[in-house]
Amino acid sequence: MLIFLNSCLILSIERHFVQKSHGSDELWIHRGRQLQLTLGRCYSNCYNFILTVAARTAAISSSLKSPVSRKGSNLSEYDLESGERTPLLIPRVRFAPETDERSRQLQAVQTTAFLAILTLLLFLLFGIIIAVYLLLLQVPSPWPVSHPFYLVERNVWWEETTAKFELSPLEKHATQNVIILHTRSEPCHDQATCIQLVQKLQNDAWNQNGSHIPYNFLIGGDGKTYEGRGWKSQHGFLSFPGLNDTIVVGMIGTFNDQRPNLVMYAETKALLTESIRRFSLVPSYRLHGVIDNSILDNDAAGLYAELKEWRHWKGFVTV
């Protein structure tokens, strides 16, 4: 349409100037020719522009209707949805077979690596479980305790009449040795009597040496444990070895010819088990008795007759 209008316009203007030239001067003829040339150039430029736009439109339409194949493959780069094919629709990309194959190989490698790492982690966890189990088997567990542990704390029997209970702390958190001996005193069978005997032992030690009761714990005939210096302090027997790795337990009474009653042994086992539970005594502790060359040969013979049969028994220390 644009070409047609331009053609008509040029022809009419040319005809007008030709007619006018028969009765005009040469100036009008020259101006008409210049206008004719200008309109001719405009016509040529418009015509070329229309041809360029038409060519580009045809190329785009051809590329959409005839998909380009890659390397001789029948699969196209673009696959439009079903319906009218128009440049306004967004194409859906279809990957080439090589790309799909590489993706599948990469996924297979990733899956294999994940399974390998998971297998290694499972083996590592299984090995740790076995190692912990074997370690627990090597640690000697304490015997089953049927007698409950009953602790009478120091503030129950302690009388603040002499001095504060100041003691040297242990340098080790968990001790390795336990020394058991008798107090060479009267026995006790109830808490009131046992407290009186513990107070007497404290007063005797203070009057003789200016020190506190030397035992860490004492076992009464009532089946209770009486706290002396406790788990965190050094014992007070200077002639005994191992101030920093030994707990001294005193059995209240004299047991040369007779043995302590069964409840005292049961409470001693409960004390040792509680000490292990509190991490104040290592599970592989060593149990010892005392031989004093200045005492009779049968000193605490009744006490040690039973202790020698215990699993952790390691013999006597001589003082």
C-alpha cells in the first residue's frame, strides 16, 4: 500500500510540473525536477526498508516452523506446545542425547559416592560400639549390692568444740587403693552408740596428736557408714603409704578372734560401689589390710579372713 501511494504521488506531481512547464519559466521547471529527485530517493529508501523488515520476519518465521537439528540429529532445539505455532509462545527446551547421558552418569557417580560414605560411617560407628563394649568388659564391675548405702555425714556427729575440720585435700580425683582395718574399740549396734564411738575417736586423735579423726570412713555394726575425712581429703595415718591415692576405712570394733557381722561387710561393699559411682575410686582399685609388727599376730585376723576372699584383695601393707 505504501509503495502504491508513493508511486501515485510521484506521478501526479510530475504531471503537474510538466503541465505547468509549458506556461512557466525555467525556475519552476528546475524546482519540479529537484522535488522529483527527492521523492524518488524517499521512495527508494522506504522500499528498501520494507524489504529488510519482510526478510527478517520471514527468517524468524522459518526458524520457528523448521527447527534446527544438532549434528544431524532428528531431535529439535525447540518443541512448541500443541496448538498454533507462533513466536509469542515460549519454547520448551529439549536436551540432546549427549547431555542426558552425562546427567545420568553424574547422578550415578553421586549416588555411588553417597552410598560409599554412608557405608564407611556405619562401619566406623559399628567399630566404636565394639571398642566401647570390649573396654567395658575389661573393667571389673563391682559386685551386685543388695544392702543399700547409708551415709551418716560428718555434721551429724561433729561437735565444734575444739577446732574447725581443716584437712589436706587429695591431689588425685579418683584414688586407687583402699586400706581396711579395725578401730580396736568397743563395737556398736545402733546409730547413737556408733556416733559416741566416732566422737571418742575424734577426741582421742585431737588430744594425742592435735589432728582430726584419721579415717576417711567408718563402718558401724548398725550397717551404716560414718563420714570421717570423706572422699576428698587425705587420711591421717602418717605411717600408711599413699596419702594421695588411698582411702582408709575403719571397722568399728575389735575383730581378732571373731568376724564382723554380715551387715558390716555388706555396707563396706556398698561404700566401695558408691565411691566408684561418684568417680572417687577407680573400678580397678586394690584392697589391702594392715600388719602392725607391734601388735599381736592375730590382730584383725577375723576381719581379714573374709576380705582375703574378695576379688580386689592385693595383700597387706606393713607399718
